Amino acid sequence: MTISFLEAFNAKDLRLNEMVGSFVPSDEFWEIAGNWNALVVGPRGSGKTTYLRMLSLEAVRSWRHERADSLRSAVGYTGIYVPADIAWGAMVESLGGGRLSDECFEAVTTAAFCTNVLQSAAATMSCAVSGEDCHGSISIPGPILESVVVEIAKAWKLDVEIASMGSLETALAFRMLDIHSGALELAAKPGLTLSDVYARLPYATLPFDVALTVGLSIIDRAAKRIDHKWALLLDEFEIAHPSLQRRVLGSLRSANRKLLYKVALAPCGPHTSESLDTLGPPSHKNDYKQTNLWHSEKVSALRFCDQLFHSRVGHHKPLAGKTPTQVFGRTWEGDSDEQGNGARASDRLDKLSQDFLELRSKDQSFARFLDEKHLDAASPDTSLSLVRKIAPLVAFRNAFRGAVLSRKGRKKLLSVYTGWEALASISEGNPRWFIGMVNMIISRTRETDPLPIDRSVQHHAIEQASEAFSAMLQTAATEQAMGITTTKSVYELLSTIGSYFNRRLVEDDFIEEIPLSFEVSHIDAEIGKALRIAINLGAVVSLSDPDEMGGFRTLEGKRFRLAYLLAPEFRLPLRSTKSVSLSTILSDATASRRSGRRADAIDARHRQGALF
């Protein structure tokens, strides 16, 4: 078996044919694809870029999925994909060295953004007129097309030597180069004014939306389809200047008959909520649809991962026709339900009673709990809801309880973090994470190995993925991280939360419902910023709906959990139960440090990395 079965990817780095060939449409994709304005909100790797790229003209035209014709019939617009460009802000800022005033900087970044949009539009129009008898093609006679190019060039303030679509693209590329050189010149000019910017960059006065609409109307009029719609697909828009966000997000409520907007944003972009303060309340149902690309419940992640698995299993012949559970087995959660790896009911009951007996013998608080509830550890009655409720926690606590994990404990951990249900849950339904973990598992097996794949192989791969994610979080930027700057370490915050949950689960007196989620209330501003970065990176998952167009204006009162990809790192079960205040967690950590008790990290001798 090779790693090519399910190769991890970043959609920005994939060629179009690679992305189209591997794309799996989810329910969220069909919602985004509709003939309406859309906001696509999700953390890194959640599929925002893929979904928007798949709505571009080239992708819709090239897709060969069984539902491709349905998409082509349903999409009543031509998609213009606009990739994020650091020229929207960061590049211009570096060129200007911070010496441009706010209004001058805004003018330059707006010019860069407008040029970027028009470049994508010109490329899409060129694609449309070059296609013959295929989706989205436009038939315009040569002489008329030349007139179209001349008119568009005039509207966009371009000088073209040849009246062709290609000349528009070339002229716009030269314009972007001129913006970069112009920014350097302007930054060196003493006493710079906005008039100086417009004198050096005369096209900076072009409003991107008006310029784009005029250009699209010109070509549609020539093609005799004046009612045709186009969709501007804006990726990673959280990095755009606030003025651009105000203009675009405000346009979501406009009645532009020519242009739809589909905009991708991080959940906690720093400018989004602020930018909307002056726009007035939107009509969420009528003006746009917002799609959140995270799974607060495991069942939705499991459903999408199942689709993803089946769409790709044919790439590897030994697994063709196999189900996910045949390949990876089932996940044991400590109860006696059908997640017991196919074991007989009597065997599952034996495992359950063994956990109860072992934990009772080494945990006095659990022994007291059993006595108070009149439960028999030797023969727990699985018909009782209380027994079913605590069984997974008992199994987990028993596996981790004690200074050093026993061989039996290690075996149980292989079941906790392996199997199909665990793999799908740990991936969070994040296609990049899911594909990456499955790649690692498949690459460590041979075609002749029996199924399901060995638990130790699965665990090693999942553990590596968790450690790699944790390592990334430890080095995550805290300055200009999607526009957010904080003095607080992101990983330190996550470690504090994870260590608290682990202690409550394993070390403190046993209770029937351990908090495994947290609610934000009265936190320090720097903690809030670090938490926002963690949410944008997918390390923290919201269990509450966003309170604002495009994401979270405030985190106050919202409920969250740690991503399940961090569960092996912090020794936590794959579940979210009742919540505890984040302030309580932070206060507990402060008190623990004062008393000398280690609370900000998991002891290395307990880490699963030392087990295998």
C-alpha cells in the first residue's frame, strides 16, 4: 500500500484537474453553490478554498462526478475565483514600510485588490469565450469581441495594444507590477497626500464592484444574455482591508442583478464584525446564506468522512468494495453498545465489568460512588441509563489511572483512539486532516496485511498527527495571525484547558459527568485573542452558533471544546459533555502553580508517545 491512496492536500497548491478529480461534494457544498450570496466560514483546512474553487467556471466545466450535471444545471451563474493575495495588504504594507498614512494605505491596497479581482474576471471571461459547446461558453464573433475588449479596457483604464482577451490579462499583470513599484515610490515621498497617490496610481479611484459589473455587462450584452449572473468567489477574505470588507459584506444585501458574492472567512477574523458595525442589521434569511464548516457533533463529521472514504477507496484495489469499518474496525468506547468492535454481547459485558472492578480496586472515590448508587461492579446492569452514561468514562479513567499505564491500559487506548468512528471524529470532518491521517495509516501497511488494519498501526499514525498538530500550535504565530496579535501563547492556553479536563477525568474524585467543554466568560483580552487564533486554526471547536455575520463578534457566553485531534495529546475522550467556565479553568491553573502542582502540561511519562 502507498501513501497515494488518500493524499493530503492544500487546495491552493493543487492543479485544477487534481482538485476536480478528488472532490467530494458535501451537503455544505450544495448550500454554498446555490444562486444566492453566501458566506463560507471555517477554520484552516475546512474546505473553504476547495468549495469556492469548485464553483469556478473551469472547475464546474471539468467536473466528472455523478452529480456534476446536477451542479451544472443548478448553477445559474459563472464563477470567478479570486485567490487571496498578500498584495491586498501585507505586501503593500511591507513595501510602504509603514510610512503610508491610513488613507493612502487604504487607497493602495484597494487598487491592488481591484486589480486582483479584474485579473480573475479577465481570465474567466477568456475561458468562457474560448470554450466551444460546453458549460458556460460564450459565442461572440471576432469583430464584436474586439469591440468588447476595447470597451472593457476603457472602463478599466487599461491600455491594450491588441484587442484580445489575453491582452486584458497582460495589461492587468503590468498594472499589479506598477502598484508594487508605485507603493515604494510613494512611501519614500515626504508629506504624502491622497492626491499624490491618485496622481501616481490614477486607476486607484476605480471602485472594484462597479468596474467589474460594467465589464461583465459589456460582454454579456455582446453575447445577448443581458440577464446572466456572475459570482465573485473571494477566498480568505479575512486578510482584506476593513474598507474592502465593509464594501463586499455590505453588498451581500444589495440587489445587484449582475453579481453574486460568495466569500470565505475565518470564524474570528479581526475586522469582520467591526466592519459591519455601520451597516445596519442584515436579513439573514433573505440576503445571504452563511455556511459554517465545522462539526460540533460527531455524527455529521462521520457522515462526511464516510462519503470521502467511499469516493476514494477505488484508488486502491485491495480496499475496493470495503466499508470503513471493514478497513479500520469499530471504536470501543467502553459501553456495551454496537461500537464494541463486533464483539459478542457477553464479551462486551465482560470488558465492562472488568473496567468497573479494576477501577473500584484502585480508586476509592469510584468505590464510594458505586456504593452510593447501589451498583455492582462485578455485574453492572447495562439496562440502567446511569451505567451506560458512565461506562465510557470508567473505561477511560481505568486506562489512565495510576503512575504508569499497564499493558491492559495500553491495549484499551488502542481501542479508544483507533477504529473508524475514532478516526472520523479525530479528523473533525476536516478533509485535510482526514486525508492526512488515512495516508499515514495506509502507507504503513502492506497489501497482504489482513483487515481491519492493525490497531497499533492506526494508533501510531493518529498519535503522529496529534503531535504534529500540537507542534504547529506551539509555534503558531501570535503576531498578525490572520490579523490578530496577542502576547499569550496559543498552545499554553490549550494545554491549560486540556490538563484541567484530564485531571478532572483521571485524578479528581469520580463524578458521573465530567466537564469536557468550556464556556467563555470574563476573560482577559489577551486570552480572548489567543482563543480566537486557536478557533481559526481549528484547535478549538464551537458548540454555539456564531453571533455575527461572518463569524464571532464576541466569544462571551459561547461554548467550545478542544478539537478531538488534541485528545491523544491531552489524554481526553472523544466526547463533549457539560461545560465549565473558562475563567474557572484559568483560576484553577493559577492556584495549581502557586501550590506547586503541575497543571499546564501533561507529564511526559504519561504521554502515549512513550508507550510504543
